[in-house]
Amino acid sequence: MDLIVLMPFYNEEKQIPVTVNRMIPLLDALDLRYSLLLVNDGSSDGTWKAIEDASDRHYGKVRGISLSRNFGKEAAICAGLDVADADAVILMDGDLQHPPECIPEMIRLWREEGYEIVEGVKSDRGREGVFSRLQAKLFYSMFRRMSGYDLSNASDYKLLDRKVVLKWRTLGEHNTFFRGLSAWLGFRRVSFPFEVAERQTGRSRWKISSLLRLSVHAIVSFSAIPLHLISFIGAIFLIGTLILLIQTLVNYFSGGAADGFTTVIIVTLAIGACVMISLGLIGTYVALIFDEVKNRPRYIISEDTGVARDGDTESQTAKKES
Ligand code: UDP
Ligand code: MG
């Protein structure tokens, strides 16, 4: 296989036929051996049925795998990359917000110019709420400061050479952050700009809580700076302590030591808050370490429509049609 286009889907039953009908003619025109790999991320609607239908209709061109529950987009990506056996894998959103028209150019950059990672950068984030724009901005600036990787306007729309996919599979962590890890992997890379398209059916499948969790995981797994920040806050408190110590002693020896109750309350509350926040921070790291130590699989595949094997395409198609 030359190319596999990998797409995760969560509750997108209406979107599947739209996506497949748009992708197949586009990929047919490219004159290479390809297949679509559609990952059902434990949808609760008819997404898996729609994927099975698509794989029956386009036997050999569409393969579906289904996860046993909703593991999240990151895990769905991992599942796809683990089963994808091709010279290149293109990862894109199943809702076609990553315009498929960019694929020929991605292939050209990979084939003719020898790039091993071709990544899409959002030149325009499309129609997006103020809150999610702000959240993205805040997250990326924090991530850049703490990890040193500038991912602003990065996306999951990427082409990965087989070499990169094989290296990706050796990464051992269970809580993955695809964008960050693909930057970490290195390789010869090039980026191209694209405009985020409108969603044709449904709405964004991300809940604010899952986005927040992914942001925390991403920062915690790429940086220990938050932990060092605790020492920094401690140092600031130490300086404050020294100043107050001198003032308290001066007051004591000059006979006016009874005052200062307000200061005591404020200092106690401030220290309490800092200690709690620091514990929470450490707890976040411990929880993530615990998650990794348990060593559970990243996802569980419960169903697979299978790959077409050489020679059985015609007969299988005939069987499916009858
Ligand atoms: N998705 C997924 N699992 C999830 C959430 C989303 O596989 O738990 C898929 C979703 O079906 C879509 C892609 O990831 O194909 C991008 O999701 P979405 O469009 O909701 O995100 P946004 O475009 O708002 O970033
Ligand atoms: Mg989308």
C-alpha cells in the first residue's frame, strides 16, 4: 500500500458517507494504491454501521476499525497508526475541516522533495468561538514557554512517512499528545498553510472538560517547569519571611509587638493557598505517573472490517454484492 488516510470518528454517522464520497474520487485521481482507514472511537450512534456500509461498498478501499468505547481522539489516532501499514499515512479530521484538496500537494512534498513529515498549519482558524480561540492561544503560549516547542496554529493534519510511523510506535507513553510528540520526533519536515473549513454536519465533538484534560496532560508530559515553579514561589516567600522577621523583631525590641494580627491572617491564608496549589500540581504529576505505571493499553479494538488481500478483491466484492 502506498498511502493510508487515517480518520477518527466519534458520533459522526451523517458525516461518514459525505466524507467517503468526497475522498474516494479525490484519491482515485492520484494514481496510487491507497486505502481509507476509518476509526470509530466508541460512538454511541450509527457511526460503526456507516463505516461498515462504506467498507462494503468500497471493498478494498475502505477499512474500518472500532474501539470498544470512547477512548478519545488521541487514542483513536494511536489505534490507527498502529494498524496502518503503508509507505505514508495521512492523518486528518473525519469532519473534513482539514480540506482534502491539500492531499496532492502533501504527496508531492513527500514523494518528490523527500520530506518525512508534512504538516498542516492553520492560516485561518475558521469560524470558532471567542472562548475556544482564547483557550487555544493561552494553551499554546504556555506550552511554548514550558516545553520549548512552538505549536501555535499547528493541527493534526499531517502526512507521516513509514519511517516516522514506525518510530511513533516505539513511544511508550499511554497519554499521548500527537501534535507535541510528532514535533519531538524530529525528521525532515515541512509545513503548508490551510484554512479550516466549515463543518458540514453536526458540531465539534470536544467537550470543554476533555480539552482541558488534554491541555494539562500535554503540559505535564512535556515539562517539569510547573514543579520548579513551586521552588520559585517558596523562594519568594522566603524573601518575604526575612523582611517580616526583621520588622517583627524591631517591633518586639521597641516594645510594640502586640500589633500585626492582620498581617498574620493574610500571611497564613497566602501560605495556605500556595501550599494547596503546590500539592495539587504535584498531585497532577503523580496521577499521570500512576496512569503510566498501570501500563494499560491505550485503546482496545473490538471490531475490524479487515484489509483486502491480493487476489481476493474481485471475489470478495462479488460476494459482498450478492
Ligand atoms: N473525535 C474522536 N474522538 C473524540 C472526539 C473527536 O475521534 O472523542 C474526532 C471527531 O469525530 C472528528 C475529529 O476527531 O473527526 C475532530 O473532532 P472535532 O471536529 O469535534 O474537533 P474540532 O474540529 O472542534 O477541533
Ligand atoms: Mg472539527
